[in-house]
Amino acid sequence: MVDYNLISTLSIEDAEAEAMLEAEYGQAVASGDMEGLLGEQMGDFKPGSILQGKIIGHAGDDFLVEVGLKSEGILDKTEFDNPADVEIGDTVEVLLEEVEGEGGMVAISKRKADRIRGWERIISEKAEGDPVEGRVMRKIKGGLLVDIGVPVFLPASQVDIRRPADIGIYIGQNVEAQILKIDEQRRNIVISRRKLIEERRAEQRKKLLENLKVGDVVNGTVKNIADFGAFVDLGGIDGLLHITDMSWGRVNHPSDMVRLDQKIEVKVLNIDFEKEKIALGLKQKEDSPWQDIESKYPANTRVRGTVTNIMSYGAFVKLEEGVEGLVHISEMSWTKRINHPSEMVSIGEEVEVVVLDINKDKQEISLGMKQTEVNPWELVAEKYPPGTIVEGKVRNLASYGAFVEIEPGIDGLLHVSDLSWTKKLSHPNELLKKGEVCKCVVLEVDQQKQRVALGLKQMTEDPWLEAIPGAYQPGMIVHGSVTKITNFGVFIELEEDLEGLLHISELADHKVENPQDVVQQGQDVEVKILRVDIEDRKIGLSLKRAQWTADQEAAADRNERGKGGGAGGGLGGLGDDHGAMGTDKITFGGQ
């Protein structure tokens, strides 16, 4: 390296030095124009200039570089991508930062020179829309910094078609992208990997759709997993592998069958060329287990299976891979009252079932558990023929009757109309209590409907057959108590559980608008029996007739006969009003 300070101090008279300078720098030095030469040479060594340098030695792990100035510069080994490959004598381009830095050394940078040259090369060779390739350096705000010869910006939204959860996974990777924007003034370049991928996928998609057919078996990569299925990249276009097309068996979630980036082989089920949508199947690569289902599981066949799922309405039982049947809650037990199938089975339990029905088109099998046991209702008719006296516990009460358990799992219905011959009951709880043990008689057994009709009043003789007609006859004057007042008449209790109706027309000789104007609740009255209707179980009463004299009674009878009426006037009206009463109709021994 020539020391220019030294050259400037040389004497022109020194012939040997003059000859050397002339040989090195030409006639200018020899003629004595040294000052002009030095000014011309130093003009090339301004800070910001790019110089050619030569590796002349080592400074520890770093490199000593000669660039033609009065002193050398040092390049840190990190300035080189592969410091181990650098050899003495190699030439490098460096950026002159300072002519005289620390310790009198020249401050230079290879990386900055590389970036300047890279920028110049990019500007001259590349334009917006051109593809580039570079190495991802690090994450910065809003995206990634990529080295394509110069640092460029890759926005996070342009990293991929589907934005990854962490764009940091690309750090250290080489990526291909497309130039979106070049700002020469700011020396800024924005690139997009997504746009390049989209354009390439568009080409691949067009080519794929031209050749793809329904029924083709193709390879793809799982790119996304949702609750309803997985999206598979077929190379330019994604197809949907629905959860129902993953397996012939039950799949709880698509992630149980596939994983992200997994390479899988699928079958093309359907292609919508207009919407560019493809339906894929995994299970369709194999024959359906439902193909010969009727021959495998004919009706009434006993099989064993495993409970896979339990719902409020029943349990699903797997008979083989891809074949499940439903045991409805009503088919679990002949006699047990089941609130939820979990009371009978649990997931993973092996159970024995009977095939009840098969719907191949809907891929449904109806199974039964209770059919594996003898139906106890087949024996009920034999064990409890009509007339049998049984004893049981009142299990439940309803408005229409009481359920009595005559043996475990077998209930009989004691209807409200069969509780008493004479007592008017609004609800069975007026006579029975839940949990109470009572005796009753079997009236009827319906094996098909699995019902047993019971009777409580039938345990005693019907008083309307002999006792009541014998004790209460038309024309008799009897005492009673007012129990209920209605708009059509008054109910009179003649004895315990026995009532008669005092129609509003039989309250007084004059027209009565309101029965309470004549009688009050709980009042004791003397009434006359007009009629005893054994068939309808009714007794018609009259208050006004009980107060008449014999002459008044005879006149009333003549008057009724003259009008075409029969004995017991007023009963026609009684019957009509009873028909209009609906639920208030008197029927002793029933509602």
C-alpha cells in the first residue's frame, strides 16, 4: 500500500524515488504535479463511496482490508455470511464510512456496500409484480423483514393465504414472493408471498378442474380443521372433507381422524364447477358396512354390541365398525319406569340386544334390550284374571285415577269412576293417599296395551241395586242438609255419600231467580222424593211439594195431567237441566 503522506515528503531531486513514482503514477508525478495528483486520488475516497478492497490479513477473528488509503480498515467477521470461506487476497466491495476512524483505521462496511449494490441491482432488474426470493431475517411491527439482497417488508396479511397464528415460524426460511410496491425515493420495497401463492394456485386450480372427475382418488394435504369437517388442499384448490364422510363409524370431531398438514388420499364425491367447490370422502374408499346389512342382522336376531353414546331418548350401540343401532328408552325394560337411559346402561358397556327393524336407506337399526327377556305382561292375564282380588301400593295419583303397583313393574289403573258407588269425587286424593296400601279387584287386563283396570267400589255391592231403591221411594218425605248451591238447583245430602238434586223449579211455588233466596249452605230441609232413577243413579227432590197440603198436591197432579205431563211434575225440567250440567251431572258411584 502506498503511503501518500510519505510520497508528499519525498524530494524531487531523489532520482530513485522519482523513477518509482513515475513508474507507478505516470508522468504527472515525474513532472512535479504531486499536489494535483493527490487531490484527484483523494476525490475517490470520500465517506459514502464504495471502494474495492483486498483482504491482506487477520486482526484476531476479523479481517484486515487494504482499500488504497494511508491506512487499512478492519471488517468484523460478522460482515461475511461464511467467514470460514474468506481467504487472504480475496477482493471485496466496502462502503467508506470514515477516512480516519478509531485508532487511525479506516471505517468501512461490507454489508452496507452489499445493500447499496443490491438496491441498485433490484432497481435495474426488477419491477412491481416480479417474483423475488429471499431469507426471512426477523419479525418487525406488522410483518417480517426479508433479505432479497436488500431488506424488504413482508406484511403479516401477505404471508400466506390463511394468516398463520405465529408468523415467526418463517424466520430463517427462504421464501418466494412478488413485489407489490417499490418506493425509490424512500428506498422501500413491499412484497407479498400470498399474491404469488394465489396466482400459482389459480393456474393449478384451472388445470386441476379440467382433469378432475367424480370418483377419482386424489392426494391432498389437510390445511384447516373445523367442527364440521376438514379442508384438503388438492394442489390449487381446497376440497371439503365433511365429518360425515370421514368414517362409516361415529366421529366426535374431525381432529380425531386427521391432523393439520397431514397427507391423505381421498375420493372425489362431487364437483361444483361454477362455484369451484369439491366434496371429498375418506370412508368411500372402502365398501359400506351397510351394503348387506339385512343378511348380517336379520330381524329378531340377538347380537352383542358396545354402548357408544347416550341421549335422553335412548342409547346408541355399535354392532361393528360403522354400524350403530338405537335402543329407544321405551325398548329398555318391560316393567321399569326409566327417566333416562343412563339408569340402564353406561358408555363403553357391552350389552345384548335384539334387532327390531332395519332401514337401509337411512342407515338406521332399531334395537331392543327388553326383548332379550320374557315379557311379564304375557303372564299377567293368566295371573290376574278379572275378579281377582289384589293388594298394592298407590304409586301415583292423577286427576283421572290412581296407579296401584300390583307387583314390581306392573301397575293397574284405579279409575276415579271406580272408587265409590255413591260418593261424588273430584280427585282420587279425596279417598286415597300416595304410598297407601289398598285392596281392589281386577276388572280387565289388556295385554296388548299393557293395562290392568282395577276397581275399589266393586269390593262391595252396589247400593243402587237394592239398598237405595228400598230406602228411598217416590212420594216419601225425607230430611237432608244443603251441601251445594248452583244456578240450576240445590244438592241435598240425604245420608253419607248420598245426594239428591232439588231443582230450582221445585224450591217454591213462585219463580226463583236465585236459589240462595230460599235456602242456605248447611241448612237442614224437609223434602219430598219425586223420582229415584236407578239407571242414571239420581234422586229428584222437591221442597215446595213437601210443604203442600193434600188438596194442593191433588190440584197440581190434575194440572200436570191436563198439560200432558206425567206424575212427578217438574222432573222433565230436571232431566233437561241435568243434560246441560255437563260435569255437574249427578252420578252416584262415578264422575
